Amino acid sequence: MTENEITDTIIGCAIKVHRNLGPGLLESAYQECLFYENVHLLEYRLDSVY
């Protein structure tokens, strides 16, 4: 995965989280959701490789 692909993935996850939760929450809420999204995405990619 290139740096641009990683950046695109992270920004895509951030947009998805913000659309689902909306504005105005504490940063920690967004951090937890981004962590979940990225771990879920990483597990999916690892499963698809093997």
C-alpha cells in the first residue's frame, strides 16, 4: 500500500464516521470510531490476502 492509498483510506474512514455521527461530539468519540473502522478495515485486508 502506498502512502497515498493509506491517506485516502484514513480520510475516507474519517468522512464515513463524521457522516454517521454528525458534528459536535468530543474528539474522543471520533477517535474511538476511527480506531474501530481502521482495525476492521485492516482485519478485512489481512483476511483477503491469505
